[in-house]
Amino acid sequence: MLKRSKLLIHIREELGSLNRNPTFAFCTCVTDDKCDNAKARGDGFESENEWERLLKPFDFKQLQRSLNKITPYQLNKLLALPLDVPTSMELFQWAGSQTSYCHSFDVYYTLIDKLGAAKEFNIIDRLLLQMKDEGAVFKESLFIMIMRHYGRAGLPGKATRILFDMWNTFSCEPTFKSYNQALDILLDGNCPKVAPNVFYEMLGKGISPSVFTFARVIQAFCIVNEVDSACSLLRDMTKHGCVPNSVIYQILIHALSKSNRVNDALKLLEEMFLMGCIPDVNTFNDIIHGLCRADRIHEAAKLVDRMLLRGFTPDAITYGILMHALCRTGRVDEARVLLNKAPEQNNVLFNTLINGYVTKGRFDEAKAILNENMLIKGYQPDVYTYNILIRGLCKKGILSSAHEVVNEMSSRGCQPNATTYITLIDGFSKAGRLQEAYDLVTEMSAKSLSLNIVGYNSFISALSKQGMIQQALEIFGDMSSNGCKPDIFTFNALILGFCKIDKMDEALGMYQNMFLEGVIANTVTYNTLIHAFLKKGKTQEALKLVNDMLLRGCPLDEITYNVLIKALCNDGAVERALGLFEEMMGKGTKPNHVTCNILINGFCRIGKVQNALELLRDLVHRGLTPDIVTYNSLINGLCNNGRIREAQNLFEKLELEGVCPDTITYNTLICSYCKMRMLDDAYTLFTRGIAVGFIPNNVTWYILVRNFVRKSYESVTTLT
């Protein structure tokens, strides 16, 4: 609302203009004498002194006494002034109390517009009912205006209600304009699921939709990932006399590309051209992005060529998408060539290429891009550029060089941010160089930078893995006092730390504290505790945690099953382990080589080699490929059961299966041959192995020397 002095000017101007209207009779004086005196002074009805006395401060009651009668036209002009809501309502009610007076539609429209802007929706509802009682003729524009106010107030549901009340309550027939407004509000208000219902309600009433209507409903379907419904609606447009435009095609192409349906997006692009609709560069970028996500980079590059042939100019985003895809697939040199073709280079493109070289471990070339391309061409590397280099160096363990980059960026006027330091801290922590990590925290503090959750977790994890749980708890305390809320990674690191130093009560205490802090335990939490209990032989405690895990809706993964199956096999309960394996398969958890090897080794250890062989056949039938560990368990089991020829046959099959025998394979068979006094076979296998790359170790030599010396001794003894 305007200030009081401005209000005075506005009201004076409006009432002055209304005074020139012959239907508006009023007097600025309370008594006739004062009026005569004013006339005698030549001031007339619009004496400035009289207006100032009357309206400064604004006195509604005095103004009310001054006006003999007011018309709807004049009231509408007054309501259009920047008066507050209470004053406007007083004027409205006072005018309505006049004899033979009836509010016009324009008066209601102006007042309701003001009430909507003030979010006085309850008063609006009363006024609408008042209009109905007075027999006013409703116009669609009034309801569209009310819907807009509901939309601006973040009440899309109320806007939709007004749309349905138009006909049912107020007998005002909506057109496509009202429905379009409702659809607009629903999408802007993040209610895309409701939009199709409004659309079908519109069709049910026989109201013809416009192209805009279809565009908004198609967009709503795409937002909720119902792309097929959106495409179906595209085909229905012609039935309603509507021709799709560029916007509709662009919405669908974007949704199809995002849903990895790039072939359908390409078909729509062709249709778009046939329909005479012109795509923009963003449409091409959507498809290029979809092709690159599907690793169809060659086709994406061809589409760029087609863009150029059709007169479209690829932008930096086009080249950025292609370069990112090439770098992601390791084709960084091709990405570098593409950079030179880009019409406009920028830091994002340079950073993409630098990240590609860093990921490949080609740091010298990454630095060359920075020094010989960016800087020479006048582009200043930003903090993201340096952070890419630092992150890559830390991953490779070249921590000193990573730290040097921080000094280099500072010398070039680019200040390191929290991410820079946290990346370094994480690198030093994982390498166990905790003192240097602490020094970096001090350096951060000197620059008014604070650790975030990632930095704290790096410290806590590194300390816990080294068994320095007390120091980890101190960091944990600092974290909470500095307003950084611990997450699942924090608690998992501490639980692991307690398990490593065999403090299971404290580990369980930390597990219980998680829930008090509002952090939900995940599979990693349970696997850490279950593994620790099983390692100590406390099977019942481990199984109790498994039950707790299932009750809390946390699924068992292959790691959980593997540790349980291994524990049962170690206890000799192989049949129970096999039952757990079947349960694992039944719940859709796919077993891996570890599971397979644990079970086969378990059967072999208790002498049930035949069961192990049958299990192997079953696993191969289910699609699992055995590895050398699997075969070593079986060969050892056969040898221990005196079935050395079957072990030899299994050894011969290794080559056919594409599995290379290792030292354990050779040592197992050589040892078995020696035990059976088959020294010639042992020596033949030994020489044959050396010929194909077998390198004997100390165990091999010990077995051979011991057994051949024994044979020599026995021969000498027999001769004597």
C-alpha cells in the first residue's frame, strides 16, 4: 500500500475526476455555511486545504458523511486505489447499504482481485456466494483470476476446486481457457499427477482442448514417467483438430531421451521435420545425450554432422556432452580433437578434458591442457580445475604432488575451497598419514574453512581401521559439537573400529546409539557385527542380529549369506549351509564364486566329495563359472579320498575349461602322487608344469626332495 501522503494524492485525483461525472454528487463540507464560505473564497469543491483536512489523516467516517450517494462505477475507481483490505471492505459494505444500489461485476472483480493478492480466500468465498444470492452474472475471467491467485499462493488444489465449482455452484460454463489455467497451476505447483484428471474432465464436458492444453498434459505425463501415455496423446491431437507444434515434440523427445528410449526420440525428430516443426539446439542435445548414455557415441557424432548440414549450430553443451562421453569411455585423445572444433571453448570443456586425462592416469597431459591450452588462450583455471587434478593424484596415491597443486593454485590467485582440503584429507587419511591430515585441518581453520561430514568420516574411518578407536571417538565428539550430524558412514566406521579391537559390547552400544540419533542401520552395519561375532565363534549372537536385520526390513546380501554359510561349514553343518544357500537363491540374491567355493570346500572337508561334484554340476547349470579355487578344493578332496586318477582327470579338464592351474594345484597333485609312491608321475607332472610356466615354490621343492631322498634311502637300505 502507498504511504499516507501518496494515498491523499491518489484519492484526491480519483475523486476529482469522479466529480466531473454528473452522476456523482458530493460535498466536501459538513455544513452549508462552511460550503458558502469556501465558495466565497473561490476555492470551489476541490479546495486543497479542505481535502487535506478531510483526508490527512484519512478519516473514512468523515468521508462517508461527506458523500450523499456513490455509483458502482465510482466505487470501482475507489477500490482500485491502493487502500488496505479493511478500508476497501468498509467502502464496499457502505456502498452496498445504499438504497436502490447494486454492486456491478466490475466492483466484485476489482475487490476480489485485491483480496486474492492479500490471500484473503475466505472472504472471496463469501463474496462469490453473495454474488450468487444477488443474481449477478458470472464471467469466466473472474474465476481465472481467482485461480491465478490460488496458484501464486501455492494452493493448486484450491484452484482446481474453483474450476469445478464454476458450473456446479455458480452456473458459469468454463472454456478451454479455464482448463488451461488450471493445468498451468497444477504443473507449476508440482501436482502433475492431477493434470490428466482435469484434462479428461474437460473432454467429458465436451470442451475442445487447444494445442497448449495438449502440451501441458503431455508434459505432466512425462514428469511422472508415463511417456507412453504422453506419446498416445500426441496421436490423439488430430482427432480434436489440433496440430502438434515444436514445443510438444521437444517435450516428448526430452522425455524419451531421458528414459533411454533414444530410438523413439530419433523417430520423433524425423516426424518433427516432416510436420514442418523446427527443433532447437536443445532438442538435438537431448538426443545426443541419450545416444552417449547408451555408448552410441559414433551415432551421436553423426547427429552433430546432420545438425551442421541442416543449418543448426551446435553449442558448447553439444560438444561438452560428446567430450564427456568420449572421456568416460577412455577416448580422451578424440575428445581433445573435438575440443578444437568447438565454436566457443569454456572452462567446463577444459575441465571435462582434464578430468578425462586424470582418470586415465595421464597427469602430464592433463597439466599440459591447463598450461598450454587454457592459460595461453586466456582462460583462467578455476577451483574445479584444480580439484580435478588433486582428486586424481590422491586416487593414485601421489599425495605430495596433490599437496603441491594447492600451493600452485594459491599462487595463481585461485583460492582452495573446503572440497580441495577435504579431498586431500581423505587421501592422506586412507594412506594412514594422519599427522599430515591433521596439519591440513589446521590449514583449513586458518582460512576459515570447516570440515564437513566427508572430512570427519575420512578421519574416523582411518583411525578406526588402525585400531585407534579412542582418537576416533574424540573426532566423533568434535564433529557433534561443531554441528555436523553423524551419518551411517560415521557409525559404521566406529562399529568396525570396536570390532577390530574385540570390544563387541561397545560395538553393540554404538549400534543401539545409531537409532537414538535417527540413523538407520544398513547391510554394512549388520555384516560388520555378524562377521565379528562369527569370527569369535558366537553363532547365536550372530543369528540374533540376522533376525534383527530382517525385522527392520534390511535385506541380507551375498556377503551376509557367505559369512553365515562359511560359519556353518566350519562347524561341519554343511547340509544347513546348503539350505541357507537355497534360501539365498530363492530370495533372488545371486551367489558368487565365494559362495560356491565355501560350499564345495565344506563338502570336501567332511569327505563328501561326490556331493561337492554334484553341487558343482548344479552351479554350472545355473550359470556360475567355477574358478581355480573351486577346482583346487575338488582335487584336494578327491586326493584325500584316494581317488587320485579322478583328480588327475579333473586336472586335465582345466585347460578345456579355460582355467589355469596354480601352484596349489600342482603341489596338491605332486604331494598325492608322492604319498602313493607314484614318484615318476610326480616328476612327470612337475616337468610338464615347468614347461607351461609353472614356477615351483618352497613347498614344491620340499615335497619332491623329501620324497626322492626317502626313496634313495629306502633303496640303499634294501641293497644292504
